[in-house]
Amino acid sequence: MNVIFKIAKTHLLSKPKQTIVAMLGVTFGIGMYIMMISLMTGLNNFTEDLTKIASADIRIYKDITEPRATLLDRIRPEGLNQVHSVKPKNESDKIRNARQIAELLRKDPEVIGVAPRLTSQVFYNFGPVKLNGSVAGVDIMEEDKLFALNTKIKAGSLAALKTTSNGLIIGSGLAKKLSANVGDLLMVTTPQGVIYTMKVVGIFQLGLGEIDNVRSYANLATVQKLLGKDASYITDLNLKITNYRAARLKAEGIQANFGYKAEDWETANSTLLAGAIIRDIMTYSVSITLLIVAGFGIYNILNMTIYSKMKDIAILKATGFAAKDVTGIFLTQSLIIGLVGSLLGLVVGYVFSLLLAQVPFDGGELLALDSLPINFDSKYYFIGIVFGVLTTAVAGWMPSRKAGKIDPIEIIRGI
């Protein structure tokens, strides 16, 4: 094996330009793979983080949009009844026994937190400025377990809301539009015309404009008072579970047990996640194509190397080298090219990814994004080097096998 390695190294060094070109082919393929996979998976992770900000792992609510059976359906269930302009029944979206359901769910070892919520559309009035938005009545500490709100607070605190009955934590975009700061008083008007004076005790920024520009948080009891509801009136239960990837299966079980609609985060954000799947397919398709192209380059170079080394092969076989030894020499060459080229490709890919991460990026008002999201997960670097070596090994095996079958007599006769 030592002799085979030395001969392979001699062949590589005797044609340095050819060797460098082969290595650069692998380097470019792996480097582009690392850069693309880092960028695309970074974007996908960012998209997934946005979905986690916008929605809980599981949301439980009363679905009042499902079609209801009419009186004719009950009288003649076997018949085909057609009724035009059916007016929907005035139903409450309240979850009955919501607090008891929440307590039962908290006992589940797979559930990290359960946050009750009551949301109302409102108008924010601050002087002459009037903005349409929403106020979410929550148990702020339970809400913090689900969305880590404490890390999103830019001014004020969550504790201040807990101790202020008319307190309000508003989004950063909303605060900017209203020119409101901590300590200011806002007039909030409900759709029913109720006007309530609330004090800004905090400003949050989730990084998603469609939330930061319209949403505020208040105590659950405050919003119940705003809407003229009793203390048991809750419309949503938001859950955080230990394995958010299993949210869909968990939601199905909760819906079967309690009879209320349980929507997992993937279903709620299916459009965004569909885009992430498409980007994954495109990324891996282009990446594999780059590696295959690099493999063909290695094949062509090694094939030409074999033809230029015909005399050497004849001498080797005439002096007692077996076919497998000759195959081993050229296969070793391809593996060296693949390994060195792949390692250089990892370095190039990392440098390019690092440069991309420094490029300024304006996410606009909707996204609090200053630069491109790049993923530096080490598993993609491992995949890159494995793919690089395997590709060059396969590309080098065919000409190496061909070299081992060459008849030295035919070569000597042709000299």
C-alpha cells in the first residue's frame, strides 16, 4: 500500500496543472454546495422561527365556521334538502370550562405551558392619531412560557403588566406610529363603542411587522371587562409542547378528547412552510448537480491521465504489479484529489457564507432583519466532504478499473 501511495503521489505531482484543475473542480462544487445550503437552510429556519412567533405549537378554539345542520336536515335526514340564504346562528366563540381544560392539559408531561387568551379588535387613539389593531388579553407569565416575550421587551417589563390593571404592552411598530412611550396613556375603543384608558407599561418587538404594528397585550381580566364578558370567557388556549414536530399528532388527540378545534402550527402556517419545502428541493437539486458536474470533471481528467501513463502502466504490470494494484494507484489519485478538494471546498464555502452573513439586508417594516440569515450547521459540512470524496471515488473508479485491465504486451507492441 505504501508503494501504491508513493506512485499515485508521483503521478499527481508530475502533472501539477492537471491535478490543480481537478482539485479546483471539486473545491468549486463543494464550496458552492456549502454556500447554497447555508443560505437556503438559514432562510428556511428563519421562516420557521417566524411561524413559531406568529402561532403557538397548538391552538385550541371553538370553530364556528363549520356548516350547521338545518331543521329540515333533522326532520328529514334521509332526504336531500336545499335551503338558500341560510343565516348563521349567533353563536359564542367561548370555550366552555376553558380553565379546567387548561389545568388538565398542564398535567400532561408533553405540555410545557398553556396560555388562555381573549382577543378583541380595537381602535388605538392617541391625540389625533387613530389606528386599527387588536388587543390580546392574556396571563402574561403563561404567555412568556410559550413565546419568550421577556426576551422581546424593548422597554418596560412584563411584571409591570401583572401589577397594573389597565396596563398595556404594545408592539414596537404600533408605538412608533402612535409616538407612544412607556408611561403614556392611550384611549382604546372596542367595536361595541366602549372607550377605555390604558397605560403603556411595555414595548415589545417580535420581529414580525404584521404583529408588531397591530398587536398589544393586556391582562385577561381587562379585556374581559372591555368586552363586557365574565371571568370565564376565554376564546383560545395556546399550547407549547416538548416536541413541536409532533404537534399535528398531539392536536388530533386533543381535538378528539375535548371536542374543540385543535390546530397545530404547521397547519396554521402551511403556505409559508410549503415555500420552505420548495426551496429545500431546489437547494438539494442544484447542490447534487454541482457535485455530479465536478465528478465528471474528475473522470475526464483521470481518463486523460491514464492514456498519458500507458508506458508507466505497461512497465508496472511487466514488473509484477497485478491489475488490482494498478487500479489502486489511480483510485488513490482520485481519492486524494477528492479529499483535498473537498477540504478546500469546505473552507471556501465557509468563507463565502461568512461574507454573506455580513451583507446588509433591509427586511422592511414587516421583518426585523438586518442581514441574511445563514446557517452554519456542522452536519452540512460533514455531508459536503462525504459527498465530495464519494463523488470523486466513483468518478475515479471507472478509469482506474480500465487501467487495471490494460494488456502490457499490446502497449509495448504499440511503442
